[in-house]
Amino acid sequence: MDGLVDWRRHALGDLTPAGSRHNWARSAAAVDDGTVFAGGADGAVTAVRPTATPSEVWDADGEAAADTERYAVSMAARGDTLAVGERGPAGRVASLSAATGDRRWTYETVDDVGEATDPSLLFQPYVVDVAVVGETTVAAARRYDRDGEERSWSSVVLGFDPDGDVRWRYHARASPIALDADAGRVAVAYNRCTEAHVHGLVVLDADTGEPTMFWDPGTAGDRRVGDVALAPDGIAVASHGDKHGYRLDADGGEQWRVDLASEQVVDGETVYAYPNHVCDADGVTVFVTGNTYAESTRDPDARHPREHTVVAVAEGEVAWTHEVGGFARGVSTAGSLVAVPAAQHFRDRDAETHAVHLFDAREGHRCSRSIPGIASAVALGDDTLAVVEEPVEYHDEGVTRGAHRLHTWQVDG
């Protein structure tokens, strides 16, 4: 027995295949109290109980529009509240009943971040992450703009009361990429910063939205932080600025720093990879790195030795590493378990990398499951592993692999 049993699949409807280089989120997943939630095109959300017959609990249809794209791309569930964030013209945040799918309230972040200046999905308002803490729903949204070589971002972090009223706002001329929240804190990671906002990490008071701590890797350029994870005794940070992993105390003081994928010369090319994700699992800090990039070219031949790698750090020392082979769009943890989805390797285009991987934070790799399409979103909890699969069509093959489906497994042992 390798740890995953009772595999089930659930169709999620039509979705245009992703392309070779497609890294945009178009799906989301969450698990709570034995129910798995999945989101996708047109903002549609589905709830299933994998072990029940029939498995589907409810299906909240989206609102299709012929001239726009919108997707449910971020989710968080707790108690009877399911928070859903969208990428699309309005950048909607919605609160649904987890039991029935009934919509309680909807808020449009476009009013805070501004309307898109280009019809491309890249420019649309994007609710990058949501969280439910007690009776408060938290959401981080951003909008990207470009004028020639000049890039800009507008963003907001919002704290909502149960009825959908905005209790507080935190605006920044920067690009939030992730957040984590507990009873008192909301930690926000900004992966692109501007001269108007040079803080890669901001910790806000969960009740008031007031900043209580700022941190930054202090590096040149606009790249700052890729992800953040709160822990009872500190904060874990994946730094885009110097490609290191950090553990901070509650006041932002550095406890340790580990080199994850900084610049190295490989076959004559100086290459690096960004640490894109981090989680705290049973006291172990687990990072996941992304694609190889180079100083001198957008398409390097060399590969960084830590590309697409899970790196577990215990008390400031690397405990183990494991290559996953493809781009990971997220990470999920429950207790000591960590789940990492592997989508396509957009340069090598190897479909064998399409999979989800399960790890024990202290012991390393536990098992993997291959997926025909790309593993786009992952959620782990209640002894359930959930993965949303998206179809993909590599440009030099002309073959569609996979479909838009929800995969679930029960975690055994």
C-alpha cells in the first residue's frame, strides 16, 4: 500500500486546452469536512463527497459570456463558508454556502484595482488568493498593466464581514501572489514591487487590516517574494529576490536562510529558478521551485539542478529534496503530509511529468499518480487528496491530452 486508494474522477465541463507555455491558473480546489470543491471556467463551482453515492452534492453554474473569459481560480473552505475568487473582467469574490452552493454575497474587486486596459486575460483583475478565518473572509486581488516597457500593478487586500461588507482594505502598487492567515494575522506575499511599495512581505492585523510587520529580501529589481506560510512560531518565506528560503520570527527577524535555486553556471549559461511555493508541515518548512531562467536569454538550453524540486528544510538544514519534473501551480498540506501538482514542463514538453506527488514532510516522497492532462490545482485535507486536471495541447504535437476533471483519492495510513 503506497498511501493513495479509492481513486475517483468527476467531469468538470468543457475547457479550452492549455498551450505549451500556459501557466495561468484557470482552476481551483479546496477540501473541508469531507467535501471537495472544484472551480473552473465561467466561475462555475462543483461540490462532491468522493465516498458518497451519488458523489455530487451540488453544482453552482457559472455565467458564461461570449466575449469574456472568467475562471474560479482561488478557493478556501471552512465550516459552512466557501470563499471563491475569480480572474476576469470584474475580479469577483463570492461567499457560498458550503452545504448548498447558495450564493450569500458577491464583491467586484475591479472597483478597487481598476478596469483592464486590454482584453487579454493577463490584464484582467485577478483574485490571487482567499482565506476564511473565523467569521472573516480575506481576499487579495491585483491588476497588471503595461505601457510600452513600463509595467505597473494595482492591488488590494480585503477583509469582509459575514454579510459581505468590507471591514478593511490595504492597497499597494505591487503584485500580490499569495496570502496566509490565522486568527490574528494576514501575511501577504508580493512577487513584483514598485518604488511606491518595496515590501515583499506585509503582515496585516486580521481584525483591522493595519500593517504590523514589513519584510523584504533587499535585492535589486522588482522581484520580491513568491509565497508565504504562517507557522505557530514564525513565518516561512520563498524569496524571488535572491532565490532563497527564509524562516522569520514573529517580528520579522531572520532565524535561518537556505539557498534554493540561486544563480549557477551550467554548461556555460548562468541560470536560476524561482522558489514559488512554501508551506509549514509538522514543523518542517517545504519549498517548491519553478522553471529555469537565464541571465542572457529567455530560452536557455541548460537546466538549473534545483528546477521543479521540492526542498524540505528542518531547523535550517535541508532534510531532503525530490524532483517533480514539471511546473507546480500550488502546494497543499495537512498535518505532516504535503501534496504537489506537476503541470507541463513548458520547455521540454514531456507529458510524463503530468502528475501529483504526495510527501511526508519528515520522511520525503511517499507516492505519485500520473495524470493525462496537467495537474492545475491541488487540495489536501480530511484524509482526501483532490487534484483538478486541465487538458493541454503541446504546439508541436497537435494532440489534446487529458480533460477538465476532478481527481480524488483517499489517503491511507
